[in-house]
Amino acid sequence: MVETGDRPVADSDAMMHPEKGNADARFRASMSERASGRRPEGRFRIGLVQMACAADPAENLARAVSKVEEAARLGADVVCLPELFRSRYFCQKEDPAAFDLAESVPGPTTDRLGEAARRAGVAVIAPVFERRAAGVYHNSAAVIDVEGRIAGLYRKMHIPDDPAYYEKFYFAPGDLGFPVFDVQPGRVATLICWDQWYPEAARLAALQGAAVLFYPTAIGWHPSEKETHGAAQLDAWMTVQRGHAIANGLYVAAVNRVGYEKPEGQPAGIEFWGNSFVADPQGVLLARGSTGEEQILVAEIDPACIEDVRRNWPFLRDRRIDAYGGLTRRFLDNAAPGGSR
């Protein structure tokens, strides 16, 4: 189910735009299910906010609040926003002034989104440029429960340093590990963007019982590379995350921004490619966003599906945990051919 955001909410609009009426009907049905307990055992719905980010942080936060409320109207129980959504992607260059964008947790972003979560009755994954202390900053995601309280915090563990992705200048690596969070709708985990390429991180979330793994993201094409490498880059990004869903028997939700962003003084910018998606435990795409449009995607998480897939593909059962010691080393320099030490 895919719905676009920014629709008026007047009742007359439903007459002119039937899809708006359908969305409101789904919201009423969802709220009725919540109130009556008729929703099937353990199931909940997630909402992914694919949005463009403006230059004004206050504008981005206000629009994020509006989109969280829109996702709730579409029936979502847990809503995830894109990485660093409160600003344009400042990591395209190294600029000490950008540290002024950072904030504490709790802070303005978690306060506003906590109020929105409480009003709408949804949990929210809220990416934040976290100021932990003077000179110590993290790329983080606060998990806010339906009462508006902060259920926990994840700090991005893998920090890239590539052309136009100069994150090591800004962010210290995370030091909270790979936690999972029990929010009212269900047990969830969140990693952030560059973490998408690391199967170890997804596995650790799965081993703690996460039903869905969120990846708030800011990724796109360098314009000079798009024609030659763009299709392969996008396909690799989707394939590796669908692989995490399959290998771990859980749902994966990637939430990206859209739009072209070029910082002042830079020769080129980044075209953020959207394509937010939800994959089920067999890697099947339940929802997928477009390349360039702002959208809200909604999909259902079904624990019974996780149970069924893992019974038939018991990858967790068959893991050789006695043989993986080498994974704690950077590289197995002295490994014998065909083995490890």
C-alpha cells in the first residue's frame, strides 16, 4: 500500500479525490481495530516517510510532524523518518559551522515528535544529529513509543568517509551496540544508512528478536556516475537489504529521502534516489517508493509469517556459532587456504 503525503484533510476533499477518502476509511478501520482488539494477534503496520528536505530545519521538523500524522491516518502503528531529515545532507563537505545543527537527546526534535506520537498513538523512529557533549557528536535515531516517551537510542555504528559522504568529520562511531526496542506495537530495531552493508549488524538485531529492522537513510547518485553506474548502485543497495531480510527471517524497511541537494561552493551535489521499500522475510517487496516523489508507504508486519518462514528456512538453527571466531578480527592475514585461524 503506497500513499502520497501532503493531502488536505477536509471532508470535501474526499469527494474530489477518492483515494483520500479511502485513506481516511483505512485510518478509521485501523483505529477501530486498535480499540476493539480485532487486529490479528501480534500484527502491526509500519509507515515509511519518504521526503525531501529543505534548507530550514524548522520547516523540515514541521513537515515531519505532519507526515507522521498522515502515516497514522493511513493506519501505521510505527513510523520511520529518513536519516538526518531535519536538514539537508550537510556531510557533502566538511564545514565546522554544520555542528550548530546538532541537538541533545531529549531535545527539540524528540520533544516535537514525542507530542506527535502521543497525539496519533504511534511509535516513531526519529533520526537525530545528536550533540552528546562539546566535540562529541553522533548520527543517531531515537525510538519514541506511543505515549511520547523515548524508549531508547541507537547511535550509528559504521561511519563512512567517501566523496560527498564525509561523515567521519562529524560523527563519532556509536557505542551502544545494536539494541532492539520494545514499543507498544512490537519489537523493532533500527540501524542507519551505511550500516545497511553489514550483515553482522542485521544478524545481531535478529538474534535479539526484532520483528522489523528499520534503516533510515540518505543515499543517492553522484550525477557524474548515474548514467554509467546508477542502476547497479541502486540494485546493490536493494539486494543487500533484501538479503538481510532473507538470511534473518525478518522484515526490513529502508527509508530514504528524495531530491537534488548541492551545497554552496560544491562542484556537484547528490540526487537522492528515494526507492524506500519494505521487504518481507523472504525478501518479497511489500511496498516500494518512486525515485523522485515524496510518499508515505504502509505495510503490515506479521509475526506468524516470521514463524512460518523460519520453520521452513531454519538459518538461525543451523548457524555454526562454534566456528565464527574469525569474525572478531579485521582480516585473517595468516589464514590457511580453505580455512581460518
